[in-house]
Amino acid sequence: RTCIGAKKRLGLRELGLLQLQLAFGSDGAIEDYVTAMVTMVKEGHVVHVGVSSLSADVVRRMYELLKEQGLTLFSNQVEFSLLEVGCESSGLIAECQRLGVKVFACCPLGMGRLTGKYSAGRQPPWFAPGGGERGSSASTSLAAVTWGQIDDILDLAREIGERNGGRSAAQVALNWCIARGTLPIVGAKTAEQAEENCGGFGWRMDDVDVERLSHLARRIARERANPPAGGKGKGRKGAAKGYRGRGRGF
């Protein structure tokens, strides 16, 4: 019903992509979802099928089940940004690439925190416990990355952007996602924001800069997993060491 209703609202004969926004568990067996997805394709409602937030093992299983029905798993949408690299370190992105499954990176700008318009003194409205659409659970999770760590990423992103035609930190962050083999899904509330986002596409930073950003993102991820006494990250001074000179500090 959801798929057919979406077609009617959009005025389309078929949808290009049916993407299930769920993780498998108590909601049902993988086979049940595959059966429904195959039905949607064979009845002509959709062209491609995708999923979200699946681990490498589950992606592989779903890929195999769809292949048995003559279909291909088109995509897997996961949270991925310079502030969240878990799906890369777990091997998920590599497995999706091996299978030919496209990886859609949601929240590629860390829910606005990689745009440079927020700071410790001017936090996003959703960041306070219970605030905004996301609520307290997202705020608690995202608070694991300190503003000092975010500033370190923004500093490096701005440096790279300056050497690539004056790109903004947000544009560099989006381009990094593309360089890591993902397709960023980025939102915009205004025409200006949409235009700003477009500046992250159509160019590619060099491999050295990609690795510098990756190195910093991985280090921050390790600090999140093993926070020092007091629960705070290294902050700006400690994080900058080893990242300022191109080609060094890997």
C-alpha cells in the first residue's frame, strides 16, 4: 500500500528505488522482506530495491536471496561521515563494493555539525536532551564527539578546501564521502543550501588529503570508543599534531 500510494502521489507509473528503512530483527525474517521486494518488482511497481542500516553479513545474505530470484540488491543506506566511520572500519562498505551494492551515506555532514555554523557556544537546536525532531537519544550518541574534535576536522577540511578552489568545509566533507566510495544523501532547507551542497560534487581531492581526513576520523572514532579519564577528547591542540603537513602523520 505504501509503494502504490507513493506512486500515485508522485504521479509515476513506477518508482526508481524502493528502499526499506529498517533493520532486521524482531520485525520479521529476511526471507519475508525479500519476498515482498521481489513482488514489488515483478508487479512493475519499482525498478530497484534497497535497504538501510544492514551489517555486512545481512547484506550478503539478502544479496544472495535476491540473486536467487533474478534481482540485485541496489543499495544499503548507512550513517557515514567524518564523524561516523563505523561502517567503514567494520568492513561493511568494502563488502557492499565487492557485491556491487551502492552505499548511500546519510548524515554526511554530521547533522549539520560539519557545516561550520555550529560550535560549543552555538549548538544545534536538536542537541540538547529532548530537543528537536531527533530527541535525546540522538543527542546522547552524537555528544560522544566533542566540539574540540569537530573543530579539528573543520580546520583540516578548510585547509584542504582552500587548496581546491576555495571549497567550504562542508563541501570537502561531502567530497570525502564520495572518495571513500559512498553516495552522500544531503538535505537542504533553502536554495542557498542546495547550491552549497552541489559544490561538494564534480571534483575530487587528491589521495593524500583523503587519507589525512580518514586518519583523523579514525583517530577520533578510537577516542570515542576509549575516552580518556574525564570523558573528553583531546580537543584542538592534541588533535592537530601530525595533520598539518601534507603527506605526513599517517
